Amino acid sequence: MKANQDQYFNAWAQGNRRPIVTRHYANPDAVFDTYAYPRGGAVLHMLRTYLGDENWWRSINHYLIKYAHQPVETAQLRIAIEETTGQSMDWFFDEWLYKMGHPVFRVTQDYDQSAQVLKLVVKQEQKPDPESRFPQVEFFRTPVDIEIGTATNTRVERVLVEPKGEQTFSFKVDSQPLLVNFDYQGTLIKELHFDKSAKQLAYQLSHDQDVLGRVWALQQLSTRMKDQATPETDKQQIVSQLAAALTTDKFWGVRLQAATSLNNITGETARTALLAALKDPKSSVRARAITSVASSKDASLASVYQQSLGDQSYAVIRAAALALGQTKSASAYEALAKLLEEPSWRDTIRSSALVGLGALGDKRALDLGFKYAAKGNYPQVRAAAIRLLGNIGKDDPRVFSLVSEEIAQAFNAGNFPLLAASAEALVSLGDPRGLEVFERLTKETGGRELFISFLGQFPELLRKNIAAAEKPAGKQPEN
């Protein structure tokens, strides 16, 4: 039965019936925006969670049969649900489909030990945009699942948030709650401000069975760790908690978030955890761990990165190649030059080797840059080679000529990857003649408005690079 339900839903979602759209849009292309796709999928998930699986699938089945081979509107999905479940769904469709916005919740908790009652105060702090021409929701009505965990048990309570500024919910518990997770499993489209102590967040990170709850706690701890107002001893404790999540959490998404949060964090605790994560079974975690530990630019880790050049994952190889180049290690050039010859799909590994050589900045790679920037190589290889030439070719007059030609050809051909690579290379070269190249291209017409807008950022970057190069060595800025 489940397989048939999945087939029904896939057929419906991929077909021409697209009920999740707003009635208000400025132009036809607006029906392809985030309200119709990412938000649309999220709203469907919210609707399914509210109805429950049984009512959801009965409603979808009724909708598909009743309106088979007919053009439909959003309202007909609502009608089908109401006919199936007997529930009025006007409020849901009005809030989430016909109006703009999302709730911004501020939640505070208080525990009455004598009465053994947990109280949650829920405020809605969203403000309608007075300049928007779209209808907006002032206050939302929505069910919310709340996970409550004590030393002896964990349960999930569903409450109904009313469309008003503030509401209080009370829950009888057997002891002081150790875990309170507002919007269990992250169903709602929302912003959440839930002030918790570092101890409460650490407990949620290590004990919450809800993956999204653990991710949220981790993000809150990471923000607190980077706050200058947080005492150093507290920061070190948070680092230890993030390191533990990186090495022990059972879900790769939490480990990935932990590796990201430890980027630019010094100290042996973070370093040890990140190096251990290089053996993580998930390639995305290994790649992120390399990127984070590489922020130290520690040349002693060059051998570690060289080992990762043999990883089965292209993402890990690319992260390792870049990290190896950033170390400026004496052994890096030979390892990266050898990596250029490694066969891969669409020369993906070759482009990674060129990225690493660009970070290394060794002028011995100049001929390699010319070789792989030439036509006939894959676009990502050419783009990496052009960036490499920009990094190491300031003293070679051939480089400016090549990059100037490439950016003009990419602009005329509508080739964005090569356009971006060439623009970055011109900035890296720091040649004042690059300003003339940008000026000439940004005066072009003929349907290249997006490219012109993109190029608009680069002249100022180039001017700053030129000024930095002309600044006398050792000169201090004036107060």
C-alpha cells in the first residue's frame, strides 16, 4: 500500500497540477520562485503532518480521482481535503498559500518545582512589511509539537498556537525538564528564538532523538562560542561539546554541522576531532573536516592532506588539494603536479589539482596553467587554470593578454564559469589595464544585463588590489 501511495504522490507532484502557488505575482516567471518550490514542498509537509498520514493519503487519493485529467486550482486541493476529512482548511490555505510571511517565535520556559509544572510562553514577533504589495499574515494559527524530556521519560505534546501575540502553555511533568524542543522534527516554516543555557543546549545536542533538534542546539552553541562576550572557559567547554558531536553523533548531518562550526577554531581539542573526522564514513564530513582544519595553514599537516588526495570522493580530493596548496609546503608542488595526471570523470580531479596549485602560488606551474587554460579542455579545468594564471602570472605579459581575451570571449558566448574565472584572474593580476577591460565589457548591450551586473563588483576589487600593491612596504595607516 505504501508503494502505491508513493506512486500517487510522485505522479501528482511531478505532473501539471501545481496547487501550491500564490495568487499574487508581478510576472509569469514569479510562479517558479521559492514560494512555489522549496516553500511549496515545506508547506505540503506541514499539511501532511497536521492531517496525519492516513488523512493525508486519503485526501490525495480523493483529489487525484476527482480531478483526473482536469485543470485545477489551489482551492480544489483544499476542497478535496475538506470532503475527505470533514475539517475546514480555510485558515491553513489562507496563512500559508494566499499570504506571505512566516512566524517568528520567541519562547521562554519556566519550571515550577513545587507544582511540577513546565510553563512555556510563546510570543509571535513577526512584523508585516509595510512596503510589500502582497497580503501578509499578522499572527499565525498553527499546531506545534513540543518534545519534553525528563530524567525518566520523554514525550511529545501537540498544542495549538492561536493567532495572537502571546500565549502560555502548561505541562505537568514528573521532574525538572532536561530537554524542551519546540517544534519537534522541525515541521514549521519559522524563525525560533529560544533562550537556553549552555548546559541545556549541550544536553539537547547529546540526548535529543530529533536530528533537527540536535542541529539547532549545535548552531546555538556555535553562535555562543563565537560571541566575544562568552567567557573563555565557556568557549572551551563548547568546543569540547562540538568535538564530541563531530566524532560520536550517529547522523552525518550533525557531524557535518559540527565540522563546519569548528572552522577557524584553534586548540588541540578541535584539531584532534577534525583529524579524526578525516576517517568519517561520510565523504561530505571528511571534506568539511579538511577545510576546517586547513584554516590553520599548518604546513606540518601536508602529509595528511597528501594521503587524502587518494580518497574515493572527488569532494575530499578537492578539499585536500586546496588545503595542501595553502600549506605552502615544499612537497606540495610535486604531489599536486602528479595529481594532474589522475584520470577522473570530466577531469574533475585535474581541476582540483589546478585549484591546489593556484593556492600554492608556485611559479613552476605557469606552463601548466597555459596548457590547461587552452580550448579543448573541460570548462572546469580551463576555469581553474585561468585562476591559477591570475595567481602566479603577474610577471608574464602573456597572462594578461590571455585572460583579457578569455573574459571577452566568455562574455560574448554567455559562458558564466569562464567569465567568473577570468574576472577573478584580472583582479588577482592587479594590472591597471584590467579596469579598461571591465569598462569596455560593462558598456556592452544586447541581452547581457545579468553578466554586466555581475561584472560590476570587480573594478572596485581591482582598484583595491592595485592600491595595495602600490602601498610602500612597512607604511602604517594614518589614524
